Amino acid sequence: MDGDADVARAAALLAEPARAKVLMALADGRALPASLLATEAGVSPQTVSAHLNKLLDGGLVAVERSGRHRYYRLKGPEVALAVEAVARIAKPQPIKSLRQSTQAAALREARTCYDHLAGRLGVALLDGLVRQDALTRTDGGTGADRRPDDPLAQQLPDGPYALGPNAAEVLGELGVVIPEQPTRRQLLRFCVDWSEQRHHLAGALGAAITNSFLERGWLRRRTRQRAVDLTERGREALAGLL
């Protein structure tokens, strides 16, 4: 029999600055090598290896082998949601340089939350899908607005949305085909965005849209950052939606 969840142990893993930076670097769903994570955390390869072993033991990250190389990723989207939730209640770090200020603004503008789009752009995407009747609110709410009783910075167990009458047409224009057969992953999931305090789209549909935007060159990842940029090509393609 298992006892209560060991919240203190999980919180302790998040509480160390270098480990927190590692988890933030992995929060976009990608798998990264230890050498890159050491650079992200600002520590030596030996130190990041010790931190990664603790995160592995604590069940927060998983490791994948490719030949002689090992790549680390978050154990699952629930870890990314936990990191996002802590980010919501944490005081911002003091900005000591223009570079830091630019990075912070970029994260608020558009970033990946595990494998789906978050930030101002993610919320605008959901707003547009509702406006175009690709999704409909089932509770009488407006656009991507958060409900008064929604938890902050957390995936919603009962997001108030359903596929709308124009879903196939609108999503098809975005390069996404709605699967006819149900998949293991829930199609529609939603999060309360920590920086916008409104809903953004998650789940299989959110991941599929984000992948399509990246493949079409509408979105561009920033090197070693969770922030993404909407390209000029993307702005033109999404002008009617956003």
C-alpha cells in the first residue's frame, strides 16, 4: 500500500536553482543532452549529471538513449504543468540585463508548454478558434476567458469547450485533420495560462496545431529557449484567425 503523496520530496527537487533551470529548459517537451542542460543551468557537466540523477530518481525526468548519447525529457506533461504552476506563484527574478528582459518578454508573448502553444499567442489562438466556431464554449463563457473557479496555472479537468460546426474546415486550413478514431491521448484539453490568466489549448489537438505551425514555418523555435516566434509567414497565414 502507498501512503500519501510525498509533496515535500518533489518540492525539494524543484527548489534547487540549477534543477529548476533544467526543468524549465525541458518544459517545452523536447529531449536535450546533459551538455546542453549544463549550459542552461550554468553549472559543470559533472554537477548537472548529479542533478539529473536526482530528478530521475524522483520521477520528474526520463532518459532516452540514442547510440552512445543520452537525452533527457520531462517524465510527462503533468511535470510541465507543475513547473508552470510554480512559475505562476513565484516572484519574478530581478532583471539585470537587457538580454534577460528580452527573454522574459518573449516567454510571455509565445512559448511552448510541453508540446502545445502557450503565452499571449496560445491564448489568442484559442480565442480565434472559438470566434471561427472551430470550438464552442459549453458554459456560455466568452472566448478563452477563465472561469471564476478555475485553478491558476493548471490543466483543467473539465475544460468548457467542444468541437464546433466549423472545426474540420478551420483546422484543415491549419494543417490538422481531426482523427476519426479516438486516440490514447485526449483530443481536447485546456490549461489556465500562467502569464495571461486565460485558457490555452492543450491535449492532442493543441500538440497537432503546434507541430503543424512549426512544420509550415509559421512558428520558429528559439535556440535553447522555450520561447517561440511567430514568423512573418505565420502572421500572414493566421491574420484572419488571430
